[in-house]
Amino acid sequence: MKKTNAARILDHLGIPYELKEYPVDENDLGAENVAHKIGMPAGQVFKTLVVSGDKTGVLLAVIPGDRELDLKALASCSGNKKTDLVPLKEVQKLTGYIRGGVSPVGTKKPYPVYLDESIQQFPFIACSAGVRGCQFNISPKDLIHAVQGKVFSISR
């Protein structure tokens, strides 16, 4: 597989990671399905959601694959009164990534990244490498550093 933009950025930063490829099911792009295919618990496979805040604009939320985003908690920690998921038709235009392949690393513009605090309980997590069918395993500390992310309780 060719290196993704996200992998090239991690290489440039000197951050170790491991790429994990898996067969894509266009009918089920969910994180729980991806977790099954790469042999990891869904709580250790993190999905990246594109969100819009009423004050800050676009931001990224990185949460476990088996949880839902708590929009109120995200609004509170990000300085917004309200946050909403960005419509799917706008995700690629904003991030450069397609649904099922959104990585918190290497978006078109550098958006603020908020990671769920549960990320800290694992020695490594899986996260999209920027294309469907490929995840990278990375230590939470290294991912937080790579995206200059902030850690809060943002899932339920």
C-alpha cells in the first residue's frame, strides 16, 4: 500500500506507528466492523468525527468506535454553546478525506482536535490512516502530540 498523507506526516515527525490494512465493506464503514477486521476491541479503535461549533467552527472529535459523541460535552470543552456533526456531503471538502477514511492527522486545514479521555487507558490505539481500508496503530501520547490535541470526556 502507498503511504497516506497521514503516515507521511507521522514519518516526518519521527512518530512510530504500524499500518493495518483490511478489506473494505462499502455497506458497513462503522468502527465496530473495522475493529473486528483488524482484530482489536471496538473501544480501542478510534473514529474521527467532523463537527462544527457555533463559535469556533470546524473541529475534530476522536472517540472510541463503540461509543457516541457527547455533543454537549464537546461544546463545553471547546468553548462553544452548541456543536453539531458536519453533514457527510461536506466532510471531504473540509478535511480532504472521505467518510470511513477521516484521520485526525493531515486534514486539509489544521482543525482543533479533541480526543476522548479513554484514549489514555491503552498502550496503543487504532485510528484511520486517511483512506478506507487502512488504520494505523499508534500510542495515544504520540497521537496527541501529532495533532496537538486536547483530551476531555467527550463520549458516552
